[in-house]
Amino acid sequence: MRSCAPNDAFRPNPLEASRVVLPSPGNDRDLNDPYFAGFNQESRYINFAVNLGLDSAHADEFEQTYGELSYAQVIDRAYDEIIGDRVAAANNIDVAAGQAYLGRVENIDFLTRLAAGAEEVALFVKAALVGQILSIGASTTFGVYSEATTRYLLDLAEGGLTSDRPVDLVGFYSEVGGDL
């Protein structure tokens, strides 16, 4: 099985998840605060991916994994790991067209504008691309991330999460994996 993103930065930790989901006086940017009120799903995934990829304890690992890749390589790798090229194709998705759409100049320019003021604009854009792909993966009814998220939420609802350690969401919860 392959992980959603090849680093711990994208592995959910139940304690950290509660910090961003539940109202908390020490965090003025949890999901219930006004900061996120105007965010759509894609904006939330971009925000989380950028924060995790650039500002988490595993930011160095994210940079090591994606830093030297071109935008097209980031899209190719993340799409396969998050959605699964073969899974998408089996569901009549034109993977090449989807990846080309994400890599079009207008999208890269948009993400570059979002990165205004960031220390490392290119790395910000790469994390934002991962966020966009996570958003797409969460919006489908098939694929690696979709399946893993569904299984994770079922486990959570059934009280199956007994650890506060990070969970390799896709590696643990997906039977599909990036290779189908």
C-alpha cells in the first residue's frame, strides 16, 4: 500500500484533528471559527496541505519529497497516490486530461498569487497542488483517498481509533492502493 502523501505530514493524528475540528480557545483557526467561514472545500484542502507541507513538524520531509520535482511531476505523483491513476481510468476518468487541467498556466498562476509573501513560493504551490488533488479525491466515490477516508470515518464512528498516534490513512485504510 502507498501512503496518501509519502510523509507523516499528511497522516491524520486524532488529537491534532480534534484541535482543528472542535472549538478550541487556544486555536483561533479551527474549522468552527470565522477564519474558515468563507472557505470552500478546495480552499480548505489547499490551506491544510500548505500548512502541513510547510509549517508542520514534517515540513522538511515534504520538501525532501517534493522540493526538486517539477509541478507536472508533483501532479503526476500526488494524483496517483491520492486518487490512483488506474482506479480513475477504470472509472472512465481521463487521467492525462485531469492532470493537464491541474497543471495549466492559469492554475499555477492562481496558486502562485496565493503564495504571495511565502518564503518558498514554489514549495507553497506544490503543497497547494497536493491540496487540490486531496480535494478532488475527497469529492469522488472511488479511489485511494476516498476509500481510505470512508473506512477511517467508519472506524472513528465505531470507536475503532484507540491511539493518538498519527495514522497512515491510505496505507492502513485503503485496500485499493495507488496501483489497484
